[in-house]
Amino acid sequence: MNRTNPLNAITIIALILSTTLLSAQEVDHVYLKNGSVIRGNILEVEPVDHVKIQDLSGNIWYYPISDVERITSEPFRDQPYGKKERLEFTAGFVNMTSIGFLAGSSNNAQPAPFSLIMVNGWRNTAGLFTGIGLGVEFLTTNYFPIFADLRYDLPGKDVVPYVMAKGGYSLPLSGDREEYDITYDYSGGPLVGVGIGLKIKSRDHFAWDIGLLYRYQQTSYMEKYDWNNQEYTYKDIYNRIEIRLGFYID
């Protein structure tokens, strides 16, 4: 026959009683301006300098008064495991930086041109974002795209789908290039994009941003043959799916 150790039984009863008493009694709460709350027993308060508190685990914390929002004494309430405040996207200035590529056929001269884009703008309370984007794209040569960016958020809190459209112009970053007896002269062209995306907020003021768009891009270049002074103009038209991954800071 197994016998219960009296010491173990006393320990279990003491833990149950202490938890019950702790839930019923009032404990000191120090609310910090950064949103943190320290619960325990205040050891020392200097109204113009600092507060010292021993938390419920026995750790002692020291905070300048300038970091403290308020000090109270209230019943202890332990929050359920895993419960946290939901994050939301708010109105204000937004920066979005992303990398991406234009998915295309392997038969194309540029099967998956790479790009790095930054967009800055303003999001209003209705979820409408307007901004200006610029960056660098590696097409037949390096291009500098500049465009207007328009987005509208669909219903959501910390995970928000959206629709978007952009339009602008790409300028070549490199000038004429000569290879053997041929000179290449690059020109820019219009760009248009429409698509959908998803913002996933992982903490305050930061979210991951995923986008999938239809992209139209037009560029051109001229070949000049030095030996016979012949000129030929070529136009590159990209009708591609654009995939983007980046981050969102508000």
C-alpha cells in the first residue's frame, strides 16, 4: 500500500492556500509608460526620483519616476495563458521596403528580374494608403522606377489583406554601353501594376508584407553599328507576375 508523505500533503495545501490568498488580497502595481505592469510589494518610493518594487517571484526592480505612469494597490488578477492584446494598423506615416522578382518563362532573356523597392506614404483611418515608390530593378540593364502607390486595406486587425495599384515610369541608370563595334543606348518606359497583398503585424510598428501582382513594364534600347552607321531600335515589354516580400513600418 502506498502512503502519502505528510510533508508533501502539507506543501500542496500551502500552495493552494497561498494562491487563493494571493488572488484575494491586494498587491502593489507599478504601471510603466512603456505599457509594462510590475506586480508585487513596493519597497521604497522617492516621489521625485525612483520606485523600488519586489515582484511576485522575489526579483527586485528599480525604476526612475520619469518611467512610471502610476502606482496602485489592487486585487491580483493573473491573465489566462496565451491571452494578449491584439495589434492593429493605425493611421499615419508608413514605410514599406521589399524585394521581389518578375516571374517569367525561362525562354526570356531575363527569366526572373530582381528588384529592391521602397515606398513611403500615408495611411488614413479608413485604411486607404497613398505613397510614392522608388528603387532599382535589374532588367536588360539597371533601371530606376518611380511610381505612385495606392492601397486599400480590407477588414482585419493584425492580419490584413489589401488590394493595390501602382503606376509610373522607369529610367535607365546606366548610359550608353559599347561592346565590340556596337553601341547600346537604353531608354526608359512606363510601368503599371495591380494586385493583392497581406500584412501580418508581429509587433508594434512592424509587420511582414507579402504581395502578388500583375506587372506591365516597357523599356527600349537602340543598337548603333559603328562600321556601317546602321541603327536598330528594340522594345522590351514585360507582362509578368510580380512577387514581393518585405516589411511594413508605421
